[in-house]
Amino acid sequence: YLAPGEATFLVMAADEGHAELSPLFDPSVAVSSPISDGGGVLVLSRRPVAGAPTISLKHFETGVDDRIMPDRLIDALGDRIGRTGLVLVGIPEAQRSMGQAQLDHFIAHTGYSGPIIDYRRQIGEFASASAVAAVFAAAMVKRPNRFECSSAIQAPTVLVLGLGSSLTAMEVSPYEGSADIGK
């Protein structure tokens, strides 16, 4: 809970792999092997902070069935895709075919041709995998030269997509305001 007037807060997600309980939170755990765990923590501020990445939710939709492609997600992004240097995409293993069809549709209808990293294939299947991706995106925007794939990034913005029965888009970009804010 964020009290009125508070500007900074901590967001944390973490889970430990458990053979019986983890599949209840994320059905993809049941179809992946070996069992994984992880988490992510971000300190967020309602006020801009010079040098800190800006994170904004661009789209959130749940209850998507396999006949709906991500057109509303694409519309919500508008022309921002042209500023995107990297897409981190999360496709839950339990919804792999639906998520891959959505990703193919996204690429075909946006013309995005930059690098795409399927982060769940890299870090594993666990309920807080998207939290890890958000932290990774913020770190890449803040210090892109620390990551091997940064040479392929043509623009400073990272788009984190969640595909499957929930469609999400989060944009992580460098702060573009006054340099004296937050000092």
C-alpha cells in the first residue's frame, strides 16, 4: 500500500521452486524441467530521477483466448516500437504455441526486426519470471555496455512483452528529462 504523498516504494516478487506448490502459481512449471526459482526487486518512484530508467505499463489484458492476436497490444504501443532496441518476451511453456503465434503476429504487424530474447527460456519457468525480466530491462537501459547483446541494440528502449492468455507490454527507457531532477 502506498500512502498519500509517498513518492518512493519497493516492488518485489520472489518464489522458490516447489514441486507441488509452484505449478499452482504458474502452470508452466509443471511442464518444464528442471524446476526453477527466482525473483526481482525494483525501487520505484512517482517522481522522475535523473539517470534512472523510466518504466511504464503500456498494455495489460487477461483472459485472452487463442483466437485473439495482440492487436490491442500493438495499438497501445503506437509508434513506440520504432524506439525499441530490444524486446524481452515471456512465453509461458504451458502456452507456448499460443504465445509463439502471438509473437509471430506482433512481428509481422509492427515490422520490428531487432533482437528478441525469450527470457523464460533463459531463466526458467516460475511465477515471478516477469519480475526478473523487468529488473534485467532496467539494468540494460541504465548500463547497456555491461551486456553482450548491447551491440545489437539500436535504440535505448527495452520492451518487455508477456504473451499467452495474458498480454502485457512494459516499456523501459532512459529518463529524458532535466538532468537536475532527483539531485
